[in-house]
Amino acid sequence: MATSDTNTTPKAPEYPEQVTGMDILVRALRMVGIDTMYGLVGIPVTELAYLAQDRGIRFVGFRHEQQAGMAAATHGYLTKTPGVLLTVSSLGFLNGLTATANATVNCYPMIQISGSSVREPIDLQQGTYEGLDQLAMAKPLVKAAYRVNKPEDIPTAVVRAYRAAISGRPGGVYLDVTTPCLGAIMQGADADKLFYQPVDLCPAMPPAPEAVKRAAELLAGAKKPAFLFGKGAAYAQVEDKLKALVERTGIPYYPMSMAKGILPDNGPLSALSCRSTIMEEADVVVLVGARLNWLLSRGHGKWSDTVKFIQLDIDPEEIDINRPIAAPVVGDLASSLDALMAALPAKMNMDPTWVPTLQAQTKEKNTKFAQRLAANADAMPMNHWTALGAIKPVMAANPDVILVNEGANTLDDTRDTLDMTLPRHRIDCATWAIMGMGMGSCVGAAVATGKSVVAIEGDSAFGFSGMDFSTICRFKLPVTVVIFNNGGIYNGIGVNMAGNGDPAPTTLDIHARYDKLGEAFGAKTYYVTTPAELSQALTEAIASKAPALIDVQLGADSGKESGHIGYLNPAALEKITV
Ligand code: ADP
Ligand code: TPW
Ligand code: MG
């Protein structure tokens, strides 16, 4: 900062005499607090990224836009502020849009900013450079989409994109910035007048008192109640309020995959192993930032006919989507939980046998699970359980490490084996169950939090984003990528029924040495075939706080078709509608 000690020193202009749309865009992003941008440059956004880097925005450049988008989405999820993705026009935009759409489905806040070509020849389809009507493509897939054509409109556009991304239900927002707009020149003094500090970018949305009263009465009268936490609760950062509510009421809780760790998975009131019993026997279930979508059988299937739902969600349109909700509480979770806590009577009516029943079941399931791990502990070649048995104590000794996890068996078995004790420490393929969130999520998690990250990846899953391991290495992030190589999608024993020598549709490379890929980018790498080697490699890799890659050799027969959701395969679908 320049300082002046006399009145005669002319005041340095805030900005140079003339500024471009790019200058204005960077300044507008800074004004709303954006300090990081993930992306991949080229015409027309290269100079924009250089400017951003120069003016205090960390620019994290990727090898593929989808991964930059996954990083931005993860950043948004973990920080409750929008992650920003920067892409070039046409295919770069489309590559990134897959991540922005995925963020929207998962309620992660992010803003994809894409350069786009000159409007007129796009509209008349005259074959301009990278011409694509990007705004029209983005619109159906994102929460909100805007185009900015004039530099004067940039600050407003950025504030609107920011508000749309984080207010109400968070989601992905697309901001299209045309090449002429990026390059347009304005007088700095005129540009100065465009900026303003927006007020209350993510307003609280307290619920209606009648809704809270209705929910409190229903909960207070419940005999066999349960809380069901979703990733909306993790996102909302309300763990302290949930802890108080659980302690006050003594009601057990069941976390969805990414809600694991909001309260400890192994806490006395955790009903993590009692999903079926809750579905079949609970009389009142409180959905806290969780949707009754396919991941909860859409409220049907095993759910009892008589269970009553209380649903705490910020989005009124979420209520009743599959099953009538007896007591909707629409509002932001922080406000709703405060209000619910205040409205609860001193005395609850829980059946005194409910919690002990769940605790006994938990104990029994845990014993069975430990037996399963023990039975596989010495399997050679290793299977998923052997590897996870080795990983479990290492992760337990490093509870503040963020876990990224994707695959089929690799996803399901890891989720079931590794207890989480801290909120927002598990990031996975989430609502769409998509592959290809791995490396980007690792980068986003490490950059956004400064914490160490361990990714546990199926060999197929890793293939979707593997090249961006190079980004982990270039940015020297404390990320360890563990690859479970069973030689395929689900396993490596698929049979090509044509017998023509081509691999089967699910077959990949059981002998691939993924560690050599890590070597190419200068990471510390390991190739392990035994649980002892795996345990040592992971311990060392986490302690190094540097990029590392562990290639875990499994047997090709480890893993079942479609993991835990084989019942969704078409041949099984006549039995169940998802
Ligand atoms: P899960 O997959 O873990 O069950 P979902 O993604 O299905 O979780 O549900 C998350 C829900 O949380 C969404 O319906 C979303 O509207 C809601 N949500 C997100 N942020 C908030 C918030 N701050 N307050 C209340 N609800 C929220
Ligand atoms: C974008 C379909 C679901 S799970 C999976 C695929 C390809 C990979 C499973 O193999 P992996 O794990 O990762 O080796 P494991 O332990 O079972 O062997 N394309 C996208 N998303 C999805 N979900 C698929 C394909 C799929
Ligand atoms: Mg596999």
C-alpha cells in the first residue's frame, strides 16, 4: 500500500487509467472474496488467469477441465463459498460443464466462468472459432446461468453468480463472458464506479414458527425416533448444533455416506450399522439435509408404511418428492436446528428399549465386520478387505486426513470399513455415483483446507482422472493416492463371450504398474502386494505431506459385479423401481 504524508502528493489512482474487462472481472471476484480459481487456459482466458494470479487469486491449472471443476465443487462444499472454475470456449466449456452439472446435483456451490466466442457469428452459425451457444447448453444443467456482454455489467454479473451459487439450495452457476467483453477497454475512473460491496451474500432463512412447533411435537412424542444426517448438514457446518441436539434428546443418528463424521461414526448413539432396523422400525425419522432419493429407496422399499418424516431442508420443493412429509421444516439448517432445540419440551417419550436395541445390534455387526476383516487379513493375493484391514488403523491414527473415495467395491467397502470421526472428511462420488471425481477432489480438498488427503480409488475410477495426478505433483500437495488394482470395472475376471481375444467389457489391466505413472511426475511411489507393505507405505506417505501414489495389487477375482448396488442392474429391475 502506498502511503502519503503530505497533502500535496497526488493520490495514486486505484486502478490504471484504462482497464479491460479482464481487469474488472478479477477485481469483481476479489470483491466477493474469491481467492482461488481452478481451470485450464487458452484463448480467450489465458491472460485472465495471469491477471488473477498476479492480483492475489491462486490459480490452480489442470490437465482436464472436468477435474478442475471437481476441485472447484469440492472447494465449494468444504468452505461454504463458491469454488471457481475457469474454462475456454467450446469443448473446454463442455468438459467443465460435466462437473458443474454434478455440483448442481450434489448441492455444491461453484461458478464456472467460461470465455466464449463473438456472439453474432455463433447466433448465425457462421463457423467462428470455437463457436458454441454455451449459455443455452449450460442452462438446463445448472442452478443459474448468465451471460455478460459488456464490461460495465461484470461486477453485477459476478455478484449475481455468487448469490445464486450459495443462497438457498447451493449449486453450480454458469457465467458466460464473451471475448469482446473480456477485451473491452474502459476508463479506470468509470470502472471504479461500478464496484460495490454486496450486503449479506448468503442470508439466513429461518423456518416458520408453526413448522418448528409441528416438528417438535411430533419428535417429542416419538417412541423410536432417529436422526438421518445428509451431506447438506455437513455442508451447513452445523455439527455443534447436532451434537447438542443428540445429547439433549438421546436420539440415535444414522449418517449418509458424506455425512459420516458429522458426529463420530463410532459414538455411543451412532446407528451406522442399523440402517435396516431404522427403516423397518423407527416411527419418526428426522431428515437433516438429506434427500429421500434413490440412496434412501425414495422413502419406499424397506421403509415401514407408518414411519413419519420430519424434514429439515432449505429447499421447499424438496418436500414430499417421494413420500409425504409429516413435518417439513423449510429453512437453513443453522436457524432450523436452533429453533427446533428451543421448541422441544424437557421430556421426550422415547421407548427405553430403542437405543439399547440399536446398540446391541451395532455391537453384533461390528464383531461380524471385524471377523470378516480378520478372515481376509492374510489373503494372498490381497482382496479389497485385506487391503482395507491394513488401511483402517493407519487412517484411524490420522483422523484429520480428508478421505476421497470412488469405485464400486472400492467405494462400498471403504465406506463400510473406515470410521470417520470429523465432519467433511469424506468426499465421494455422491448422488450420481459417478466415476471421475478423484484427482480433482483431492486437489480441491487440499487447496481449500491445507489438510492432507488420502484418495482410495478403484483402478477403473482412477483412470477417469489419473492424468491430474500431475496437478497434485506440480502444486506439491499433501495427497496420497491409493489405487486398488483388481484389473477391472468391479473385478478383472470378466469373460469375452465372443472369444476373439478382445478384453471383456469390464476388463482392464491387472498387471498395470500405476506406480510408474506417479514416478513420471516425481511423486514418491510404492507398489505393494502385502498388507504389511501397504500399511508401511501409507503411514510413510501421509507423514511425508508430499504427493505419493500407492499401487495396491489385488487379485483379479476380488470384487463383485456393481459392488453393493447390483440390484439396480436392468435384469434385477423388475423387482424394484429406483
Ligand atoms: P445425502 O446424499 O447425503 O443424503 P443430499 O445431497 O441428498 O444428501 O441432500 C442434501 C440436502 O441438503 C439438499 O436437499 C439441500 O437442499 C439441503 N441443504 C443444503 N444446504 C443446506 C442448508 N444450509 N440448510 C438446509 N438444507 C440444506
Ligand atoms: C462417469 C459406471 C460404476 S463403478 C465403475 C464404473 C465404470 C468402476 C468400478 O471399478 P473400480 O472399482 O473403480 O475399479 P472396483 O473396486 O469395483 O473394481 N462412467 C461414469 N460413472 C460411472 N458410475 C460409470 C461409468 C461405473
Ligand atoms: Mg477395479
